[in-house]
Amino acid sequence: MKECGSINRKQLIEEYPVGTIFDSEEVDAIRRVLESGEALTRGPDVDLFENEFASYCGAKHAVAVSSCGAALHMATKILGLGPEDEVICQANAFWATFVHLLEREVRIKCADIDPYSLNIDPSGIERLITKKTKAIYLVHHGGNPADLEPIYRVARNHGLKVVEDCAHAVGAEYKGQKIGCDSDIACFSFSTHKNISTLGEGGMVVTNNESYAEMARGLRTNFPFGEKVKRNVPSLGDYHKPQSQAFMHAGDAWDYDWLKTNEFGSTFRMSTPQAAVGRVQLKKLDKHNSLRQIIANKYNEVIDGISGLRKVAILPDCRNAWYLFSFFIRPEAGVDRDNFINYLEAEHGIRTVLRYWPIHLGGIMRMHGHNLGECPNYERVWFEEQMSLPISPQMADDKINTIIEALRSVYQKLAK
Ligand SMILES: Cc1ncc(COP(=O)(O)O)c(C=O)c1O
């Protein structure tokens, strides 16, 4: 590769540290909570945010939590998955999508992706199902809705649950309806880079299943789950059951005999100020996603005009939330993807990202017997074709134009 000019780091156009826009409304919401004297956890804003988020998605229940990772962790507990079970997980999931499965020794079967949408390929799922399979874990990659109808059809036919990792897909739409509206369990992220943020961390479990929602509420707040029977003992030895309200949390020391414990919760709650900010952010979400859409349209227009590049395929009647803007080099163009990335950065100061490492090639997954060749479509795409450009509702036109010009210029330079 020819030596490239060097760009001062300050000039880099890269992924924005914050994926949303905060202004005085969020500051006012924090001030309101702090000045109200209400508890900084479990305050009324948490319930309100949950109701508003559930209704935005068109789902029955939303449970606010500390992160999407926590939500996914809880989903695995809700489904009671363990060492006897298998789960199908797409090859380009994020570590947080499946780390809790490893922790609980659930066997993971890696599903290849559709190289056009970057989402799980529904046609490859059935052959991975065995008697032990309990669930499908999918990611709406980059905010692009996965093809849910055939996936849920396979799941229903085989009695499987679907856990949707919607970390990228807040506000995305599948066939005219918001992602999360009809899910078994959908897990959202409001961390710093995401399309909306609850002050850097945060997440939501969304479900239409009443008992899943109830369990999620317990799991985020240290509850044990299992089998217990009611008992009514007036005393323990010489000690009498206190009647005062001061002892009301003495709980099952007096009232229950436990027969078996299955799961324990942890502290996975979202704080009240975070929820207050989330409510403001939710009102801005569609506007921010439209700003992302405008930028994506501009990038895609250029990509359409360059024969060796191709854009991400979006299903009809679907809306991408454009958390990531991914695109591809066509192999037949003869342009080396890594050179393309290096030139974009060295000569134009544009830093692309590659999301995500094929899960079956990670060290721990190889320890469990996974290896190269398991998901050939994703391996090819990840190693040779895919990359993502910076995209943010904060992006000014000059930055967008710099990227557009750079795409043309680098392609012309490298194309044979
Ligand atoms: C696909 C995916 N799933 C889960 C997560 C974890 O989200 P959080 O940081 O809210 O735990 C991320 C974070 O970027 C992600 O990209």
C-alpha cells in the first residue's frame, strides 16, 4: 500500500461519543427530580417512562433496567436457560448478547447471517434446531429490522422463544410496526452511543408476557425465584413475630418455607433521574432517527453511484433506525476493504468501525469447539466486505459532505 498522508487526530471524523442530542429539557428533567425530594431510585418517573416506552413500542409491558446487557442477562434467567439447553445466536451478535449464555453454560449454535441485511438468515435457523434448543437470540443489526415473520414462524413450530437484542433498533419498524411490539422478549439499550440515552447507561425489557414482566421486575431488584409454601408461625423458638410496621420486611423469615430456588435477581434498576431523562429523549427519538435517515440517504445515494460498493438491504415496509451505517465493497470490484478503510482514515480523516467480530471465532467460543467455516457468509463479509461510517443526529453538513467526497475519491484511487 502506498504511504498515505497523515491526519491530525483532532480532525478525525469518527463515531460520536454520544449518539443523541441533550439540551436544556434533559437538564430541566434532572433538576425537577432532584428538587422534588423524591427517591433517586424507584421514583414515579420510572413507572412513567416504562408506560410511555411500552406504548411507543405498542407492547404491553416495559421494565426499565440499568443496561441492555442487564436486560439480556435477565431474559436468559426468565427463560430459565442452563447447561442442558441450546440457543441459536447469530454470528454477528455483540458480546453482551450472549456472554450470560456462556456464564450459564448454555450451548450456543451460531447462525449465519444474510450478507445483504447483516441480520440472521431465517432460512438457516431450522437446521440448527435440536431437541435441546430453547431459544433464538437475534440482533437487529445496526438498527435494521430482522425478518421477524419467518423467524417467529420457525420458533412457534418448534416451541422456541425469541429474544430480540434491540440495542440498535429503538424506533425501528418492521412491516409498519415498532420493533418490540410483538416480541417474546425485546431488550433495548440507552447507553451513550445509542439513538437515545438515559445519561450514558440504561436499558429496557419489553414484552407482552405478563409473567415475564413480573419476573423482570423481581430480577432487577434482588428477588429470589423458586418454589415456596406459605406458613404461619407466631414465633421462632422463644422469639415472637413482631407486629410493628418497622419489621414488615422480615419477609419469609416468618411467612414462607422455601422448597427450591431457581434464580436470584440482582440490582439492575434504572435510577429516577435517568428515567426522567429517558422520557424527554423518547419524545425526540423519531426526530433524531429522521436526522439519521437523512444522512443514511445521502450516503446510500453515493454508494448507489459507485459500482464496486453496495448498501445494506432493508426489507419492504421496514424502517432502519441507523444506529450504524454499514456498507460493503463488492468482491468483484477488486478493491481491498482494509486498504479502503486505511485510506479513508489516513487521507481523509474518516474512521470507520467494524461491528462485530464473528462470535464463533472469539477465543472462548473456540474453547467450546467453534471455529472458522461455521458461518461462511459472515466470515466473508466481516473479513473482506463490511464497514460502518460515522452517523449521528449531531453531524453537520460539512462532515457529511467530507465523507461523501472521500468515498468517491478513495474508490477511484483504489479501483483497478
Ligand atoms: C448488539 C448489542 N447488544 C447489547 C449491547 C449492550 O448494551 P448495553 O451497553 O446497554 O449493555 C450493545 C452495546 O453496544 C450492542 O451493540
